Amino acid sequence: MPDIVTRRLRLRRFSRADASAFARYRSDHCVARYQTWRSPVGQAEAEAIVAGYLAENPDGPGFFQYAIERNQRPGLIGDLHVETGRRRARVGITLAPDMRHRGYATEAMATVADRLFATGVKRIVATCDARNTASAKLLRRVGFEQQGRDKQYLEQRGTHTDVLLFRMSAEQLRRPS
């Protein structure tokens, strides 16, 4: 699988060396609070998760998790998952807390969406916890349109929360400048 290189980022296959950084940001309360995984993520658990990512096929239908790093400073700063099916894909992104508010998520998400549309995907969908306003803003910034809201759809840490439903077609994609 060739890496996807943008102006500032490289999206690549995970490596075993990513497990420590993965465990660190996935264990951060600010990162985990709106996610479905249990936090903290220990080193052994992170190593097992990363080992699973190594077996994924980026070019076939199914699930693939990209590792995100900066071009000028290698090292894992986040991850972006893609689940592809028949002309449809689902995406989601997670960034380390010190990498937020720099446009990295927008750059990575728009680039992957562009690649998906170039391969024949007609629709990309995404969801986020309704309380996660930053994620909803990111999705809208890239071109996603909110299609609905599932009331109390998700139980996280003893709380039922609403989930926002988004979708985007190729015509809606906004590429960062």
C-alpha cells in the first residue's frame, strides 16, 4: 500500500512501533470521552490492537485504519479509520490532544474522502457523539451534511447519548487550501 502524502501529513499503514503513542493518546480523557473504547488503553492492549491493524487490507472492501503522522516530524499523531463496502464508505478520525486545532484532521479527512471518491465510492458516512461539537464542526468543514440524530442511541460510561448522522457525496467535498 503506498502512503497517502499531503502537504503536511503522511497517512500510512500502522507499525508495531506505533503502539506506545497509540496507547498514550487513546488513554487521554479528552480523546476518549466521546469514544466507545474503554480508557485507559494499556500497552499490551495497544500492541494487540495495532497487530490487528497490520492484517487489514487497504485496497479491498472492509476496514482499514490509517496511522497519521506529520511529514517533517515522523511519529504517530492520530488515526483515521475507513470501512468500505458497495460504493459506500464510513470514516472516523482520532487525533492526539496536542495535535488538535492545527487543521490536521481536516487535511487527513478531506484527502481520504477524495481518494475514496476517486475509487468509485458514491457516498461517505460518519457519526459522532452529539456532545462532540468539535467533531461535528470538522465533518461540516470537510463537506458532510447532517442527516439525522439518533436519540439516546449510544451508551457510554453509564450515560445514554445522542449520535449525529452525517453523509457526503463527491460534489460536497471541500478540499483544504
